[in-house]
Amino acid sequence: MELSKRQETILRIVKDEGPITGEQIAEKLNLTRATLRPDLAILTMSGFLDARPRVGYFYSGKTGNQLLGEHLRKLSVKEYKSVPVVCQEETSVYDAICTMFLEDVGTLFVVREGGILTGVVSRKDLLKSSMGTRDLSSIPVGVIMTRMPNIVSCELDESLLEAASKLIRNQVDALPVVKDAESGDGVEVVGRITKTTITKAFVELGGGEAV
């Protein structure tokens, strides 16, 4: 987060002289305690300062990057997942291309009855299959998709940071969010995390507003 000049001055005072009370900080800045209260609250809630009753404020020793990392690790896949766009193995490549275009997504998750994940088909997969003179309406996506268990996924309780690492490490555009199927046979698709999801989360962190 970006600090104001007064907040940076407060940090410097606490770092050099802490533990120090709010009244002492206000006196050094020639300000009232009430004037400083919002700044001290922001610095404490953000993790730059720690406060102890009857002791005062002291510097946490954490950098802005460390605090951002801690905050990112608290964001969960469950909070940011979006609705998955799915198709069946029998869906033709032509229909899959139409679905991808209409839904404005780069990845389709292939499922069977009960939403059980069986495969993933990407924009690149569909592009490759459309080259040549083959009839796309006669080719099922089951022929071209990546099948289980060769699919990278994430779970509801994972952090958004873990999901972002998987996207980058595996060079994919989207991850299916899965949970164990009640039948005990495979995993059920319950959402998706994409590179756009990660971007929106960072914008929210920077602006403090939901996108």
C-alpha cells in the first residue's frame, strides 16, 4: 500500500524510538492525538505497526512486500472462483468453438454426468484441430482434450497465490476448481480460476474496491 508522508514519518519515529505512545508521537509532530488516530489505525491494521496496551506502538519490522505477500496468502480460491464453462466429451469441436466464443473464455472443462471432470480443452487445442479440411462437426472434443489425471487443478481451500503459481508454472490460462465427488469416483468441477481472476484480485488490492 502507498503511505502518506505523515504515515511514513510516524513509521520512522516508531522505528527509531519505539515502543512509544500515541500521545508521544502526536507531541513530536505537534498534532493532536485525535488527528493521528486514523493514521495509527491504518498502520496498525496494515501490519506496519504493532500496538500493546499500556506499552505503546512499535515497528513490526515487515516490509511492504512482506505484508502484501501475507495478505495474498489469505485470499482464497473459494472467494474468487467464477462459474465454470463446461461441455461433454461428445460435444463436437465446432460446438465447442461456438461455446468458447459465446462465453468469451479460453478454456472449456469437459465433464460427464454429475459434473465429474474428465478433461480440459483449450483455445490452442481447438485451433489445432480446425486446421485442414476436416469436418469439425464430426470430431468430438474427447479426441483432442487433455485427459485426467494430466490436468492441473486447484481446490476451494487453496490460496489464490497458490493458484496463480500453478497457472504460471504450468503455462495454462485457467484452472478447474474441484472437490471430491460425493460418489467417491473422481472430482467434481465447482468453479474456475483464470489469469483474469488473478488480475482482478490485484486491482482490488491496489484500489481497495471490488472489480
